[in-house]
Amino acid sequence: MADAAPTDRASLRQNVVGGFLGSVLEWYDFVVYAYLAPIFAKHFFPSDDPFESLLASSGAFAVGFLARPVGAVVFGHLADTKSRRLVLLVSMTIMGMATLAIGLLPGAAELGVAAGILLVLLRLIQGFSLAGENCSGWAFIAEHAPDGRRGYLLSWWAGFACSGVLIGSLLVTAMTHVLGEAQMADWGWRVPFILGAVMSAVIFWIRRRTVEPEGMRQLAEREALPINTVLRHHKRDLLRLCAINLAEGVVFYFVLVYALAYLTQQMHVSTARAMDINILSIVIIMVLPIPLGALSDRIGRKPILLIAVGGLALLSWPLFWLMHQPDIAAIVAAQIGFAVLLSFYLASMVAMQAEIVPPGVRATLLALAISLTNAVFGGTTPMILTYLVHRTSDDFAAIYYVIGACLVTLAVVLRLPETKGVSMFPDRSP
């Protein structure tokens, strides 16, 4: 069975936008909650010890990652046995309702301890629904894309994800300047979440106009229980996908989360200057993967991925050393270096992963690999790096962890076959 990708450019564009728009909301919500964590600490986890409050608020943020593997199994099953499009609609509905509920949730002053419990529950629901975005979004676009343009179209995921980061950070910053810290802490913090719910409604409306890939609709044999098939026959594929995601997750959170705190707290760079550097990194990661994704359609996914992972393994230490220099130009150069290498990574990793696995379990495998890696390594990276530096009293302990993750990924990528041009719906699934 050959791939049946839409030939009409307008239809293809609509399907790509519909499939990837959920990434905007995912990363928008990520940034908004991270920026507003101190406010959540006071409203939902009040304590005589401010550190304990902030720790509880950060825990509510992290708990969303723990729900993703469960969501991966549930939504992966629906996507592989029913419809990718159905999961995209259902996951966005759940995500939007949970986001709206957070924006309207009374605080501890009204509900007491129940307020914190409800916030944690809503974060679990958000994490659960985001697993559906990961499994169906990538598979949906990969199965729509023509063989010769798959790398280019899937590289747009980075642009959509980073636009969510940019929108969230700029919105919270602008609102804080306009309203002031007092009003922002009183009621202004609710506005970004209500706007996020409106965003989810718009995404749902756009996704209703998308069409299930023809090859997926005609797939004769569907797995009765995809997770069972994955664990019995595709454990090696699952481990390979986890390894591909490992370095990306660690480096992404290192560049956009840990480095920001490190520059302000350790290098004494002003918050405004550190934010400017961070936004520059986001813009690079938002734009550069797109031409590199197109390049991967010409020269292959593996060379692009090897440049990324090999470059990170070799250059992370020198780039981190540059971040320690008193010259702001050196710090900017280091962040640009990390952003460029990460762009090479994002340009090829999505297409390669979608092309590795067979259609019958594609959504389940992708969702499980992404959610497990992010739950264990990606989302925990800032916390682990902070602990390592504190424990060893060595700032460079953080970069050794990053290099270690890159070496693991590099060892796996070297053994991977080239996947450029493979059919998304071969006559016989592997």
C-alpha cells in the first residue's frame, strides 16, 4: 500500500497546522506556569516557609510529566486502533477544559488544602492529555506528508513549539509590566490560562477541518492491543526512540530553563539581559530547523542528527566555558552555539522517529518513548543539574550530565539506518 498524502497544497497546509497547533498550547502552558510558580505557591500552597510553598508549586508543575506515560498508553491505543484525528480532537478538548479550570480555580483562602489538591489533579489531567498530542500529532503529519517533503514538514514542529514558548513568556512579561506585581498576583495570573482555553477552542475548530490520512483509513490490519504488541515485539524500537529523545530533552531544558536561572543566579547577569539572551535562543530554535528539515529530505536524517549529537558531545564543555566569561558577547555566543546545535537536532529527530516504526503501533511507540524520556530525564533536568552542582560544588557537573546524555544518544544514532524516503504505509508492516 503506497502513501496517500494530500496533493492539494491548501489541504496539506491545513493538516500540518491542525496537527502541530497543539504544540503551541503545550509549550505556552509550560512557560506560563513556570513563570507564575511563585504566585501559585502563595495562592495554593501557603506556608510560613516560602521555600516550602515554592517547592510544592514546583512539584505540582512536575507532576504533569508523571501522567504522560499513562496518557501515552490510552491515547496511543485510540490513535492506533481508531483514528489519529479523533485523538487530536479529544486531547485538545481535555487540555482546554483543564487549562480553563486552572484559570478559574479558587485558592487556598477559599478552599483550604483542597485548592492545592485540585491544582495537582488538573496538572495530572493536562499531562495525561498532552501524551495524546505527542503520539497523534507527529504520526498525523508524517502520514500526510509526501516522502520527499516529510523532513521539511515535520521540522515545523519546532517552530510551533517555540512559538508557544515565545507567546507565553512575552504575555506574562507584558502583563506584569502593565498590571504591576500586586494585581498580577491578585487576579492577573488567571488571564493567561483563560486565554489558553480560548486558544484550545480555536485549535479544536481548526482540527475539525482536517482529514485522516488515506493510508491510515485503509490499513487492513490494526493491532487489537498496541501496547501489548509494543512490549512483546518492539522493545528494541522503544529503547531506540527513548535514546533519540534523551539528549534532545536534556539539552532543551538545559538551554531554555537551567541556563536562564544559571545566568541570573551564578553569573549575575540581569534578569532582563538573561531574558533577552533566552528569547534569542528561542527565535533561533523556532526558525533554523525548517531549512535544515528541508536539507534532511535531500541528504538524509542521519547526517543532520549526527552533526547535532556529535557537535553537542564535543562542544558542550567549551560552550559552557564561554558562558562563564565576564564578557556578555561570549555568553551570547555560547547560547547561540547551543541553539544552533539543538536546531539541527529538532530538524531531523521527529521525521526519523516517525519513519522507524510501523503504522500499526506508530502512535503508541512514539507517545510512550517521548513521555517516558521526558518524565524521567527531560522535565527533571533543571532539578538534577541543580542538585549535581550543589552536591559537587562544581558548576561544570551540570555540563558533564549533558555530555553523558549526548554520548548515549550518539552511540544509538550511529547504529541507526537511514530512514529518508521510506513509505509510511508499506505493503507489509515490519
